[in-house]
Amino acid sequence: MATRITVYEVGPRDGLQNEARVVPIDGKLALVAALVEAGISRIEATSFVSPRWIPALADSADLVARLPPRAGVQYVALVPNGKGLERLLEARGRATPPAAVDAAVFLSASETHNRKNVNKTIDETFHAFDEVIGPALLAGLRVRGYVSTAWGCPYEGRVDPRRVAEIAERLLALGCWQVSLGDTIGVGTPNQTREIVGLLTRRSRPGSIALHMHDTRGTALANVLAGLDAGITTFDASVGGLGGCPYAPGASGNLATEDLVYMLHGMGHETGIDLARLVAAAELAQRLVGRPLPGKTLQAELATRARAAGRVAEEQT
């Protein structure tokens, strides 16, 4: 049955963090504005991790202070610890008028990737969340949780779905309004997706679980379909297919937002997104990073335009 689907845009953070070219803040703000104009209402804008870890997002405080406020649009920034939360709250306080910016916490389902990513064990990471989740909620922010390597780890291989479910449930119990499960290295298949989602949807409230699929092996949309069948109504995606994880070798191929929206609209689902404007945002992202992006809908549109321009040129000669 057709239903309303929330598309959660992660390109400005998850996409740009792994690019060879550092996009200046005005370019990032232009991309965010283009996504808002396309109708995207949930945008992961940046991260308050140490600039030593992710130099491409060193401007996070200035970016948050300049995010364009828009009714119905919710931005999110990743915060790894209490210091990150302090920086986020300070940046929100500088904005005039302020945009709606919430917090997100993150950890991995595999111990090795978690150590590579945040230099902590999973239990140590949960202890660190004590200085983030509760204080963020008291400050009036909602908190989203991310579980990386939920389908597989580049160091440990396949991850036990029961471990993924346990971690997600701990995040929900701490006060996260939603937990996004990430196929960080794009190894997931629909059967795995049904198993992982099935463990959680039977025990969690509707809307509290989202999926973040990578298309590294061409299975992202197939996994989205499995998630739809299991009742998932929020999916993360990255404009143009931007992104990857600097701590997961081979983690290329975020699901392109325009590919996701094209499929959802073709199935009769509602997203509130203007696909033509979304493709224009993907074109802008491609110019900003200075390389062709893998989004199939974007490249198909560009090829169609090129053929049309070629026909016009032939007719004029």
C-alpha cells in the first residue's frame, strides 16, 4: 500500500566528510538551501567531531549558526561527546533567527569498527552518551541514534542481528526518538534486512527505526523494498550518492536520494519532494565536489539533456 515516506538527507554530513575536495561553507549552505527547496524536511547538516578526525567538517559551528530556518525543516548534527554537545548548543545560540537543529549520537554494532571510529568499546561509548543524550533532551533537543555496520563489518565480517537489536533498543531506552541502522559497507541483502528489522519492529514503537543503506554492491534499493515491506517509513539517503566512511575501507556508495525518491514516487508513495529540484541539488553537489557522482537518476537526466542538446545542435547546422 502507498504511504507517506520520510526521506532523511545525509549528504551535507555523511556525503561531504569523505570527499577529497573540501567544500567551503558557502557551498555547503547553497547545497542545504537547494535540498530545502526540493522539499527535504530532515537534513543531517554536519558533525561536531574533532576537526582532527574529520577536517572537511571543521566549520560545523559556523555552519549551524548560518543554517536557513524554515518551517517544518529539521536539521541534525552529530555529537560524539559532551564537548560536542556544548559546541552545538553554543552554535545554535549564535544563530539569528535560529534554525531547528537536533543532535545525533553514533556507534557501531561491531567492536572493532567502533574502536576504529571513536576509539572506545561499545560499552564505553554508551557511558559517553550519559553526557550527551540526557543533557540534550533537557536542553530541548531531540536525539537520533545511529548504529553503523549493522549488516557487516570490514574487520569482523557478518554482524549478529541480535547484537544490532540490543544496541538499538538501548539507544531507544536512553531517549533517542529514532535509531537509524546503517549498512556501512553495503553488504546487506533483503533476507538479512527482513531479519534485522523483524527483530526490532515487533518490540519498538512505529517510526522509531530507520534504515541507512549503501549501494556498494547494488543492493540498496532492494533492501529499501524489504524495509518497506516490513513497515519501515524512514530511509536515509545522500544527494547524488555522495559519501562513505573514512573508518570503513570499501564503504563507498551511499544510496542516492534522487534514486530513492524516483523509486518511491513510481510506487505511489508520497515524500513531499520535488524530484526535478532534487536532481538540480544533485547537480550542484556534483559541481561542488568536482567529480561525477554515482547517482543513477542524476546521470540519466544529464545524459538525456546532452542527447537533447545534441539533436538541437544538429538541427541548427
